[in-house]
Amino acid sequence: MILTRWRNGGNILKMTSVFPYLVFGALICAFAGLVLRDRFSSRPGTKQEWQQLVARLSPLNIVELSAIAVDYMTPHRNQIEIEPDEIWEFIGGYEGLKKMRANAEIMLALAVCAQQWNFDEAVIVTERMRHDAVSLRRAIRRVELGFIPSTLLRRFHYSLPLNAQEASSSYYLMRLRLLALYETSHAGRYSTLAAAL
């Protein structure tokens, strides 16, 4: 330390490395980028035609998703009726989670479309759905991050099915909110939307 101080003339800037600061700055920028991307992805971009949005919805087994969501949201005496492997199977695995994420964005855009028929209620419902969508994305992100240790340790963690249950319950709430909004706002399109969801 004394030799380093003597060689650099006591200048603290010459004695410290710039590399840790660059790494720290890059991590902060990456984190800020992820936060901004997540924030802006929850807002629908351009207005699309209603039929195009409904056509983009991916089919999911809503009966099984509803069973998982209701089991998660309404606690009862036997709270482990659905086993973790069954939860994963009912959701449709990772592909089912990706479909839920994509459908959630489309459902938000459909809620925005409903604002032209019933502005007051649609604005409130859209905000509630936006919060549900954030919860859905967080749960799916935790599932994705949980795959890493699960794959390395070759076992299925208990947190993965819990996060999958949270994702399915958020999707279930978004679906119910959107259908109720269309039932009151535009009954003519309700049946088409209900069939697509």
C-alpha cells in the first residue's frame, strides 16, 4: 500500500480501478432499461381494430385455469388439493405461461377499446387490469428465474407452482374484469369475446 501510494504520488484517482465503476454503471443502466421496458409494455401502443385483437388471442383451457385460480384465491381446509405437477399440466407448461402473457397484453388493448362505449367504467377497469397484468408478468418472471436453479438441481421447486398459481389467478381476474366490462359496455361483442377467451 505504501509502495503504491509512493509510486502514484498519493493520487487516489490513479490508485483506484475504473472497471468496478463501469460494471456497476452497466448494471444500473440494464436494470433501468428493464424497468422502463416493463412499464411501457403495460401500455397499449397503437389502436388496432377490435377484430384483429380478438383474432390474436391464443386459446387456453379456461376450465383448468379457473380451477387453479379459484384454489389459489379462496383458501379452504384442504389447501393442497391440486398437486404441483397438476398445476403445471393445467396451465400448459411454459408455453401456457407465454400465452397468458401475450393474451394479457391483448386484453388490455381490448379494455382500451371499450373506452369508446363506456368511458367512465372502462378507465377504472383498465387500470385494475393493468395492475393484474403487472402481477402476472412478475409471477411469470419468477417462474422463469426459478427454472435456472430447478434445472441445475434437477428438482421442481415449490415456488414454481406457487408463482404459476399467482399468474393464473391474475389472468383469471383480468379475464373476468374484461368480460364484465364488455357485458355492460357492448353486449353485441360480448359473446364473440367470451368465445375467444
